[in-house]
Amino acid sequence: MVYELYYWPGIQGRGEFVRLALEEAAVPYVDIALVPEDKGGGVPAMEKVLADAALERPPFAPPFLKAGRRYIAQTANILLFLGNRLNLAPRDEAGRLWVHQLQLTITDFLVEIHDAHHPLGANFYYEEQKPESKRRSKDFREHRLPKFLGYFERVLQRNSAGGPGMVGARISYVDLSMAQVIAGLRYAFPLASRRELRKCPRLRALHDLVFARPRIKRYVASSRRLAFNNDDLFRHYPELDG
Amino acid sequence: MVYELYYWPGIQGRGEFVRLALEEAAVPYVDIALVPEDKGGGVPAMEKVLADAALERPPFAPPFLKAGRRYIAQTANILLFLGNRLNLAPRDEAGRLWVHQLQLTITDFLVEIHDAHHPLGANFYYEEQKPESKRRSKDFREHRLPKFLGYFERVLQRNSAGGPGMVGARISYVDLSMAQVIAGLRYAFPLASRRELRKCPRLRALHDLVFARPRIKRYVASSRRLAFNNDDLFRHYPELDG
């Protein structure tokens, strides 16, 4: 069985967290976003699934993963499913739930990162909500960003197994996601993230460690990895960086 | 072992989704929000856990559940943990992940319901973001509300087991959560929700069925159930209802 990942073409977005897990595990998968439309890929393929009235368990939105005949949606849920199968999660139930809990906290963090440039919602362009974005992103930089980063730094510090990641002695999928969040924050908020990450040596080290892993390095150097850009989740608008 | 639920006093909030599962299963639990501060409950008890430097796996935010010596956070994760133990989730892995996926979609819906009155974030009062709330809630009523409700109505319709709920032949925790969302929407957006729910007979029936269950009925009639109010997740501001 070859996994198929369905997501928007042209952006990393939430799909990237799934890609990093699949790449780290070196399992074969088809990234439908990279398959040309006339070869059955791209947006039409994704929309066909979303509109399929014969599907008993339809996804609400991308990303979703096709595994055999099943479609699994919600980024954190996809990673929960893949974690065991790709050997990127602890084996015990308590450890698995803890990794998932951290992933869900990253999910919340991502909503706030996104809403810093889209406080009125995704149905308005950034240009239609610039003053509101400035107010929200000021609060984000001053309160929410330090709160989230401080939390994850403490989690790294308290990992009693002394692993390089957040849980146990080995890297798990949530570490890959955390490294991606740090890369994204550095793109979107270079000033604010540098200031906050100065207090987070463990997060900086985790970022470096993840992006130095051979398979992740190979992936990032490949044409499969898209560049950060301003149609994406992480956006760089200097006026929002303080 | 007696579960302990930690959450903000005075509101239903996200804690209510956990309470409904515990009440439906009729397991003993302590609602720390209802325990007086001088008896070791309330906000200080919650903050003590959040600030406990000896905790290897700290919650980021309430609600969280104490189960034995573990603290489990993130509403959907708590329900994933409780689902099997309380017999409120399917037994097979695919079914469990599907119920969890739906719960995560409800989580996303709740963020948008909350942000309709707090688009600039929770650190500003509603009164400081009224014009922004009007813009965001108009988009919410016209696009997001119909999209989410339409999705869950389809899920009910496609449940091939013919159960009264979204998955399989029996009620699961996500059905309890869905009924609570409908009750909350009717409080917060009486006009907009009536208009949209007219097209969703299955969601209306699910709401009635859940709140007619003997244990849920007893709970709602008890002093443990707080009333909806405007310090809560669901808020009724007539100007946001169109």
C-alpha cells in the first residue's frame, strides 16, 4: 500500500507536518499536490474526494491521507495514525497520548500564527484586514509567542529520558513538527522569533538537529520541498513583526 | 481511581465536553471548579498544576484531567483517552480515529465560534473589538456556520450502521459534543442557527436525543450544570446574530 497525501498545491501549510513524518520514515507516498491535473492530481483530485457522496467518512478539509481504502483527515489525527506505523511515536499508550497532546498544542499555536495575519478569517484577503492584523500580531508577539515557546522549551527541559526531543529517548513526529514551526516563525517573524528564541536554547537545538537528519536534509534539498511564501500559513509581513 | 477535572469555574467552556462524557458514563469524578478554594479547589488548584515544575508532562492550558498520577490535556485528547474506558467510542481502531477526527473538526468549529466575538484574540475584551467582531461574525454566519453544520448533517446521513449518532449503532462521545455545540449555537446565534438548522433535521434530532438521555437530563437539571453566559465560549450578542 502506498500512502496518498491530499493537500493544496503551492504551499507547505498543514500538509508539511505530514510530509516531514513520511520523509523521515522514508516510506513511499504520492503527494497528490505534485501530480499534474491531467495525470489525476492537483486540486481537482482533492475536490473530487471532498465532494464524493459515496464516501461514508468524508474529510471536512485538507490535508487528508489515503491509506488503503480509508481517508484520514485532521493533521494531528493523521500523525497519530502514522506515528505507530512509521515508528515515530512511543509504544506505550501514555507516551502516545502525550505526543498527541503536544501535537494538538502545536495545532492551537498554528491557528494563532495564521490568525496573526488573518484575524477576520480566511475569507478576507490580508489587504482587507491590515489594521486588525497589526493589533492581533502585536498581542501575538508580546504574549502568545513567548507563552507557547516557553512551554515547549520547558517540555524539552523536563524530558527525563534525556532524549534530544520532547518525549523519550528518540525523535518523534512532534519533534519534526516543532522544528517546522520554528523554521516557519523565523520566516514570518524574523525579529520577534529571534528575540524569543534567544531564551530557548533547547528549541534552537531541536530545530538544528531535525533539519540535519539525513532524510530531512535530502527532502529539504529536493524539489518536493516548497519554499515558504506569502500565500501560506507562515507569512512574512514586516509590519507585523514589530 | 476517581477522575479529577480541572477547568475554569463559572463557565461551561471546553470543560463541558468532558463533563458530558463523564456524566453519560456515570463514573465518579471531582469537578475541581466546583470545589471551594479553601477546600483545595477552584482556580488556585488549577494554577498549582500549571505551575508545578516537578511535572514532567505539564498541560499547556485547561481543561485537563487527572487520571491516577497522569494529567491529560487537550479536550479532544481527553475524550480520546476516556472514549474506550467509558464505552463511548467504537472498539476498532478505524472507528476510534474517525470519532476523534470528528471531535477535532468540532474543535476547529469551536475556535471559529469563539473568534466570532474575539477576532483579535482573548487578551482584548469584546468591547475593544466590536466592529471587528461584526465583520467576522457576518462571515461566520454566512459561510462558516452553514459549512460546518452541513458537513455534520452529511456525516449523520451517511452513517451506514443506521445509528442515531454519527458513528456506528451507538451514541459516542462526539455525539454528546455535537449536541452541546447545537445548544450553544442556539444560545449564541438564535436567529442564524435557527435558519441553518432548518436544513439539518438529523442534527436537530441528535440534539434532542442526547438531551433526553436520562443521565444527561439529570445532569442538566442539577446544580453541576452551569447556565450559558457571556463570559463563556458561546456568547449571545444580538448585534452578532445579523
